Amino acid sequence: MFTIKFFRATIPNMMKTSEKVLLLLEAKRGEFVSGEILANQLNLTRAAIWRAVNTLRSAGYKIVSSTKKGYMLHSECDRLSAQGIMNLLKAEVEVLYRESVDSTNTEAKRLALQGLQPPFVVVADTQIKGKGRGGKAFHSPRGSGLYLSLLIKPDLTTLMALRVTAAAAVATSRAIKAVTGKEVEIKWVNDLFYQEKKICGILTEGAAGFENGKLESVVIGIGLNYRTPEGGFPQELHDIAVALFDTEVPLNISRNLLAASIIDHLMTLLKELDAPSFMDEYRRRSNVLGKAIKVYQGKQQFNATVKTITDDGALIVSAEDGTEHALNSGEISIRKG
């Protein structure tokens, strides 16, 4: 019997019937799969397959049907799904999809408290309370962004926390280049820039043990402006935000593909935190090295010039009074003129 090849040898029993069908259709995206093959592989009736396909269509998936050929998930369908991402993943990591969530970081931490074992990824189509650094909100419109969080249990000290954020920045930059061919820059410590505007924010949160100083768990949140939202960005973001694509996205690119690439690159770099050679790429992609900046640390503000970025992710700056500072936290802005 013909068997559809996909990311796992077996299909998880806990999946809904529609999710199982989607998994197989994603594996053959752009190609027809007969109802008989789907029914045989999933041990279901043809009627059950038909009902599952209708459920997927109601959820917004573009599925073409043919009496003689079966069903095909249209190659233009850019709907996020755990099944679509997992079919493209090389890394062994569980992916969970949420159509709407307060924030993917918060949802990942909730799932960990409920007993879900890391590593796992939460992906959402929209965030109601998307979070940025310093308690700032992250604009997360439906259908136009990519919002995901990876929760891991690393063997790291708190002193290495900045390396995790740096790894996420480099991994996302590499994934964008691999999938779209576009180059982005990194603004210390957690933003990606494209065409001199912000395209992605990264928020890393960790829980540390008081006695050993070890990070017990880390959640890495990545929010990416994939395409310009319908109606454009809010007025307050017009001059500072941009998306990878305006409206038209090439047919060979999807959010599932980009999500899988980000996860794979990130899982690879997280294995290199003890000897972070990726920091050379972080520095090459930096848009702040040698720049005049303003530093914001709590109530303190001062002007400085960026000298370098260490392998631990610290920003080394020279203040106007001649003193040198190693910044491990805080915010910076590039001074104009």
C-alpha cells in the first residue's frame, strides 16, 4: 500500500481526525492524495475523511477536491498549523498551535506548569497581549505575523542568558535568509531590522535556581512581521515597523516553512552556547557597532559610543566622560546626526 512520508513514523493518537488528515495533506502540499489512501493510512472511512476535509475548509484551509484524484492542500494556502510546521522540521521538538493566545511566552510557561515536557514550541496566529522587553506591548495582528515561543530546560548559568537571546537573533536571521533570500540586521540586544525598520522582536524569559544560579527553564519568544497587516501598521508604528513582504508572498514561501526554519536553526545554535562561534555572525549583522547611542538603564541615561559586543552578548560602550561600560541589560537608541 502507498504510504505518505512525513515527519514521524506514526501519527499521534491524541490528534483530532481533522489534524491527522491535515498532517498527511501537508506532507503532499500541492499534490492530490486520494480519499482511499487517506482512509487506509488513518484507518478511517471515506465519509470520515470527507467530514475532516470540510472541517479544515471551515477553518480556512484551501483544499481542492476532485472525484478522480482526491484532495489537495493548495500550495497558496498560508495558514499556520502545527502539522505544517512539523512536516518541515528536522529537529525533534513538539509543536502546538493556538489560533489566538494572550502571548506565546505565557502559554508556553502555562503548559510547562501543567507538565508538558520541553523542548516544545507554541505557535499562534495572533496574540492578544503580545509582550516585548520592559513590559512593552508587541503588536500581533491576525494572519500577518509569525509568533512563536520555544521552551527549553538548558544546562546554563544566568550569566549566559544573553547568549540565548543572541542565538535566537542569529537563528532567525539565518532562517529569513534561507527561506526568503533577504538579509536583516541585529540591533542589540533583541531586535531584528530590515530596511532600517524593526521587523522582529525577541523576548527571552528564564527561571533560575537561587542556590546554584542555574537557569531551570528558558522560554524564547520570537515575534516577526511576516506581511504588512491589512490596513497597514498602526499610526504609531508607521515609521518604525516593516514586514518581510508587503502583500504578495512568493508561492514557494509560507509561514510554516519560515517557522520550521527558525526552530531548526535555533535548536542547532542552542547546542553551541558553551563555545558560541555564532557571536561572530551576531557582530557582523549588528547595526550598532561604532555608532553613537543613548543608553537607558532604569532612571539613568547617558550618551556613548559602541565599541564591541562580547561573546557573552554584553555591549561594550565608551561614555562621553571617557568611562567604559559593559551593558548586560537596558535599552539603547541610535543617535542621529
